[in-house]
Amino acid sequence: MKKSAGIAAALVLAAGLTVYATVPLGFARGGQDHKKEGYQDTPLIPGQKWKVHDSERPVPAVVTPGEHYGAPPSDAVVLFDGKDLSKWKGPKGEAHWKVADGYVEETKGGDLQTIDSWGDFQLHIEWASPAEVKGGSQGRGNSGVFLHGRYEIQVLDSYENPTYADGQASAIYGQWPPLVNAARKPGEWQTYDIVFHAAHFKDGQVEKLATVTVFHNGILTQEKKEILGPTQHRQAPKESAYDGKGPIRLQDHGNPTRFRNIWIRPIKGYDGE
Ligand code: MG
């Protein structure tokens, strides 16, 4: 940061601690008052069309973070706010899962999926497996978050619940176990933060597989991992061409898993492109 262009703002906290933050002049929130700080006599950044500190480079859009961890930021599409399922549908049309006390509960009669579709996105979703433990292995708190309705990020009560590795919570089911088991206890709310990039196809052939990054309860469990194809049970996955967009689908696996605070942000390119 160019120091001469900054002003120092001092925030005196109640504890007597002084924190200094520098705010560059000409970069008002919102970016509309951007005064083209920067340079035009600098070299190109290798591999980019922009110069180093390029004054013509678009200023990133301002997004206001949520008030607390997990709260939707200002540009998120809120899919479920704890009250209504108007953005969702079931196999027969209507969204049939039970809504109560700020959550929606997995209900028999099929999966629940969004009406809309997305390409690349960031997804936040919170879930809780049943507080009363019933069953074991894959029969205990099983649900799932299907990306594009095709690829399952497993939801399972993985707290002291032995099961196969690629079927644990936050596994890319049947393909990749999570890096670590970050499960909370049954009945406790847990979070997934998921970054998904869709597969690319050319002439009906796979050009690039989809990738996914997952944070389970804030802990990295999948890191830009290639997804080998639509989720299978006891079979090898194989990717096949589609239009590269799809819904979020929540699995009905017969266990009353709960979900809340679901939001999504389509991922846009750098420099507004
Ligand atoms: Mg599942």
C-alpha cells in the first residue's frame, strides 16, 4: 500500500488498546469514488493483461460481511432463512420437509432441492444430526448436500461412528474421504462452507473435472479436489457431459437431519469479468 496515500485511523478500545488502521485515500466504500490511484508506467504482471498497481484495473465490489460467523453477506442468495421453503421443491412439486423453530428437517418422501440452478458458487449450510443416536455406520444421521444435484458432499453423524472412509461427513461420497474428521456431537449444529467449480466439457468430452473445497466447522476437509463424476454407491464414478449448471439438493436418507442458514454466492471472475 502507498503510505503517503493513507490516513491513520485510531480506534481506542475499552481495554485501553489502541489499534491503527490505514485507509487509502480515494478508495471510498463502494468504489464509485475511485480516483484511479496507481500507475501506468509499471510492467505487466506476468500472465495478466494488467500492469503492476494498474490504475485502470477495476476496483473489487464491496460486499458487507454478515454480523456474525455464517450470517449471509450482502450479495448472497438466501436459500433458507429458517422460515420458508419458497426457493425449494420436492419430488412432487411442493417442498415437503418439515419447518420448525428456525430449521428444516429431513422428511421421508424424497429429496429437497432448490428451484434455481447455479454454475460455480460458494455455499454455506448448517446441519445437525439427530440428538438421539439411532443406528450406526451409514444408517446414523445420514443426509447429503448434492452439488448440481449430482455430486454428494456427505452429511453423516461421524462422531465416534465407525464407517468407511469415503462415506464420512464431508467426504466426496464414494471418492475422497475428508482430510480430517471434524465432526461435532450428535444434535450440535455444524457448518459446511463449500467452494465449487463446475466441470467443463468440449464436444461432449470432459475438458476439466469439477473441483470442490470444503470447510467442515471451519476446518479444511477437501482442498480443491477433483470430483470424478456423479455420486455412485458401490460403483466407480464416471463424468458425463451436461450444461454445467444445477441445483442444490438435500438428501432424504430416512434420518431426521436438520438444516438451517443456507445461502449461496455465485462466483464471478476477477476484475468483474
Ligand atoms: Mg448421504
